Amino acid sequence: MENNAELIAQCEKKAQQWLTPDFDEKTREEVKAMLDDPDKTNLIESFYKDLEFGTGGLRGIMGAGSNRMNIYTVGMATQGFANYLKKNFKDRKEISVVVCHDCRNNSRLYAETVANIFSANGIKAYLFDDLRPTPECSFAIRYLKAQGGVNVTASHNPREYNGYKAYWEDGAQVLAPHDKGIIDEVNKCNIEDVKFEGNKDLIQIIGEDIDEPYLRKIRTISIDRDVIRRQHDLKIVYTPLHGAGRVIIPRSLAYWGFDNVYCVPEQMIKDGNFPTVDRPNPEFAEALTLGLNLAKKIDADILMASDPDADRIGMACKNDKGEWQLINGNQTALIFLWYIITNREAKGLMKPTDFIVKTIVTTEVIKKIADKHHIEMRDVYTGFKWIAREIYLSEGKQQYIGGGEESYGFLAEDFVRDKDSVSACSLLAEICAYAKDKGKTLYDILMDIYMEYGFSKEFTVNVERPGKAGADEIQQMMKDFRANPPKELGGSKIVLWKDYQSLEATDIEGKKTKLDMPEASNVLQWFCDDDTKVSVRPSGTEPKIKFYIEVKDTMKSPADYVECDKRGAAKIEAIKKSLGLDK
């Protein structure tokens, strides 16, 4: 990279522009140090491109430079968003937005910068008084009838990252045509266009006045309050991983009637350095170590965790041997949707117009549950905004009752339009209470589902390729898969190929059919004759390409689980080998 004289020259030219008085002294010093450093790697990574404002907003490593998260890249994004809002809502007397943030370093600074810029553009900014969960930002937009919102968060990314999510008036992350419209406006902005000087009269601090109605609404999704009354002393361990769930999730659990909640004390401290974990991601067992230690110590019934912006939920429970076991994202969505469907039916709450949603990479066992219960299930792209879109499209016609994705996101309600760990933690506690009421555990419930609907094992391979070279390599991998699609996976014959870029499905006979999706997306899926499914997509938020593998088996009793799991793991390894991912 250092030998690429042309690229270095381009980056140096761009960096020189960051030495002008438009930028603060600290930023100028940081840029000057990069220019003076004989090793140009940091300079290139910071300036080889502009941090892209994509359909999900911004996400990147914090620092100086056009390809980094800082008040200037945040500023240009916000100015572009403000310009678009003023164009789109030009007939409105007042335009307003909600501004929210998580626990990350600089999150408050970026949120205040965002509020200042909106207010400087004549847009009212409702700014939360402190960190709040992502779903509460979505709720607040709808509750306050705002036209948009910004949440400063990098979700579960490593500590050096931060991000910026843009929301529309329905409380969902922006979709077409507004996503492209905002991107166009952001791309037009230069630093000199940004109005940084805020108008205090147009900034309103919000907090408890949103918390209370949000918690009240969440309580309405409870299906069986009787089991909670009987099992109110269920032993719950909860950790917010230093993030935005630390206050509101224990409050929600108490509001539902659970009075035996133990919070992991070391992780209740708000800290963007995440001192107790390597990565603040409930997908990783390491992040739940302290929670598991406490769960074992007090012999808890359930361990639950939320990620830093409290939109995703992680959990662990005891298996039939009394050993603690993590529940993965696919199992999480499976358990939630099974419970919602079966218990709404049992209570006579189900209507013919009810529907559920999952993403295309999430386990197909959910489809089996939906089919058996004659519930409409919709498949959407990865990203919760697509689930939100289905809710929006069906508003007033059909009732959304739940939707989830394999990456630990679930939404049990329609008054929020993003994944919600606050409601998910409360509903999870109810499911555990329901199980305990029947002399079972959460693990037993999962076994029951597998025995009735078939065993499924899922595994995601993340191939990380950072920087410019990495981005190029990922694109090439997708091109190669399209040019030479695999014929088999781990010895299983592929019988259906789906390409969401061309929106075409091709079967083993060569017959092509159109895929009914709202737009094209860079995703490939392969389906085998034994129900094996593999999905491939570059991440939209991180420098990686993801392979989602799902294999099936039959379980006749809980005793079969271990063998099914072993066979599933061996099959996954064989598939990885087929795709050259075993190295």
C-alpha cells in the first residue's frame, strides 16, 4: 500500500484540506502527524475515500479524516439530512427530529453536534438527556410525531467504532426513496456548508416524559400475566454490557412483575471503553462471562444481555445436565415466534390477518411453525428496516405480531420500528415463567420445538477483509461465486440458486423464476436437496463477507440433541471446506 504513489498523493491532497481553520486544532494536529509519518498506512485508511453515508447511515472508526467518524463527517451527514427534510416537508410549519445516543466514546458529543446542526437549520431537535436504547429512539419519533431522527451508535461493533443511524417519520431506518434522497444531499455537502452553531430555542431535552409511555406500551405485549403472577420470583440475571439498557430494562422487568432480578454490577457502569469485555457483543460467549458467573453463583433460571445500544438480546440457560448454554440468534427468534403464535392461539387472540416476519438468512424452521399454524410468514432482506417496512405496508390491514433475525434482533410490537431488547427481555422472562409453570426450562422448550418441527443447526462464517484492499477482495469473491456457482455443499446437491442482485431463482432443471423483493441486493443463496441452506452477503456495516449456513436433522427425543448437534457441526465443516472457508 505504501508504494502506491498515486493513491498516497491523492490522500495527501485531501488531507491538506483538513489543515484549514474550518477544522479544530486537535484534528489539524492529528492530520499533520499522519502527513509527517513515513508509514502512510494510517493516512490512506483515513482519507482514501469519504466515509460513506449509506442506506444505514454512517459507521466507522473514530478519528480525524474523511473516512473516519468525527464531528465533521457527522456534521456533513446531518447537514445533508437537514437539507433533505426541509425539501421533503417544505409545506410543514415545523419540522422536528429526535436525537438519541448510546454509551460509546464521543456519542454524547456527536449527538449534541447533530442537535445543534438541526436547530441551526430551523429544525426542532428533541435531544435525550442521556443514553437511551435504539428502540426508544424509534418510539419517540412516532410518539412525538417527528419527521425523522438520528441515533448515534455503532451497535455491537468494537470500541474504536461509532455510527449514525438515520430514521424516518414512521420510526424506521430510512428506506427508498428517502435513503437515496438523503445520500444525494449528503454527498453535495462540504464542510463549509455545515451550520454548527446551534439555536438553543429549538433544542428540547427529553427523558422520563418518553420513558414512562414507552414502558407502559411495552407492558401491553405480555400474553400471559397469570404465569408471571405465579412465577414472579423467577431468578433473572441481566447485563447491559455497559450500555443503554442499564436503567430501562430492569425497570421494564419490574413493571411486568418480575421482582427477582440480579444485574451484573461491573457491567452496569456506563463506559464506552467496555472494560470488562473484549467485544461488547452478546453473540460472543466471552461477553457473557461475568453474567454466567453470577448466574451460576445464584443458580439463576435465565441469563439475558443487551448490546450497547440495547436493540439486540443475548441469552443463556441451563441444559438438561444443568450446564449453562448460550442460545444463538436463530434459536432466539425461533423461541419467541413459537411462544407468540402458540400462546396467542391458546388465549384465543390469534386473527386470520396476523403475520410474522423473518429475514432470508434466518432459520427455515420458523416457516414450518407458521405453516402448521396457518400464519402468514414473510421473508425479507437482512436489516430490521425491512421488517419495519412490512409493518408499514400492512398498517390498518393486517396485524404484525412478531419478527426476528439471526443476529439476535427481535421485535414483538408494532409501536417501535426497530429491534427492541427492552420488550424482548421482558417477553423472554415471561417465556421462562411459562416454562417454569409447566415444570420446564427454556432449554426444554427449545427441545420441544426441535422434536415437533425438526432440528436445525446454524453457523455464520465472518470473513474479515479490512481497508480498501479488503473491500475489493470481497467484491471479487461475489463476482467469482456468480461466474462459477457451486454445484454441491458438503456432499449435498444444490437444487436451487437464488441471486438477489438479478432477482432470479434458478432450479436444477435450469428453470428461472423472478424473486419478489422490493429491490435488488448483493446476496446469493443456495438450497440443497436435504434442506441445507447457505446464504452469502457482504456486510453493509462492517468490512466483512458473511456466510450463513443452516443444516437440518430429525430429533425424536431430547436425548438425540447431542448427536444431532455433532452431525450438524461435521456437516458445517464439510460445507466450509466446499467453499474454501476452512483455511
